[in-house]
Amino acid sequence: MSMHPMSLSLQPFTANSINTYSLRSTSANYDRGFIKLVPIGSSGHWVTNFRPNSASRPETSVGHDCVVGENDGVIIVDHGSRRQESNLMLHDFVSMFKARTCYNIVEPAHMELAEPTIKEAFGKCVQQGASRIIVSPYFLSPGRHWKQDIPSLASEASKEHSSVPYIITAPLGLHELMVDIMNDRIKYCLRHAAGGVDECTVCAGTGKCHFYS
């Protein structure tokens, strides 16, 4: 059976404010016949399982057979800050992540300087019925925090839940969608500097987003 290319329009969210999101289309080509729906446990949620026909597709798009199930807990970890606005941003991201992925158990955690800690988030996941934990670093690069600090903190957290296995995933790293995110941010900041829009939620109240001379 011959396969014909089919064009799909993927529409990831981009945040305009804490509670408002807009859709932005990104086109990609896929082979007809390689797209199907895969159920997530007995939760009633489904995800797409597809095989892009581009050899240069990002690693994270290769298959979706291993998905987070209803008894998995996801902990999204950032560094943590003394600036409360920065800490709250992680909570907003976790809310967005949970709403878009339909994962049942998702908790924020800060590596240091703020709460909840990884240990606290681990316990919250177990209390909600998680039988295994996925720790996902909200970091760009695989530096010391990913190699040493987060594994150490996760290991310490797991001691009180020895029957619950856990995994630490790779940080965000290189992904073609990061190009779109950065481009969106640049365009928005230039529009703000030109007086066309208000500060974004990242810069709100700081007055930092302008040209210096």
C-alpha cells in the first residue's frame, strides 16, 4: 500500500497572561497511516501516536507508546528563587501542563530557596495514588543541577517511599519548538518597546524591557 504525505496543523499554546492563552499554528508533514490514538490507562484520555516523515524530527517526537498513566506522578522542578513572582510562574506552568496533557497527578517543586521542595512534591504525588514518579527538570541545559543536585534530592525524597520507583528525565535542551518560543518572545518584547503592548507576565512591573543607549 502506498503512502501519501498529509499536512497537519499543530497548535501549541503560547501564554499571553497568567490565565489567557492563544493558539499559534505550526505546520508539519506526516505519512498517512501512521497516525493513531492511544488510550492512557482507563482514564478515558487519548494521545496521538504518530511517525513524522522528516528524518530531522526532534527526539521527543519519536513515538508516544510510553505515556504517563493515571497512576504516574509528574514533578516539574525549577531552581527556586527568592523572588516570589518567579516561583509562582512555575505553578502557573504546572497548571497549563496539567490542563493540556490531562495527566492526573502533577506537582511543582523547587530545588532550593522556596517550597514545595522535591521531597514535599514526591509525598504529595504518593498521597494522590502515584505508583511511580517522573521528575522533569524545568531547566534548559544538562548542568550540575541535573547531574547531581536533583538526583540527590530525589533519592532523599524516595527514602520515605521505597516501594515507589522514580525516573529523572532530561531537561528541555534542544527542541525545534524552542525556536518558536524564543521568536515569539522576541517579537512581543519588540512590540512592547515600540509601545504597542503592555509588559508580558515575565517582565511585568520591572520596566526592564526597553532599548538601552
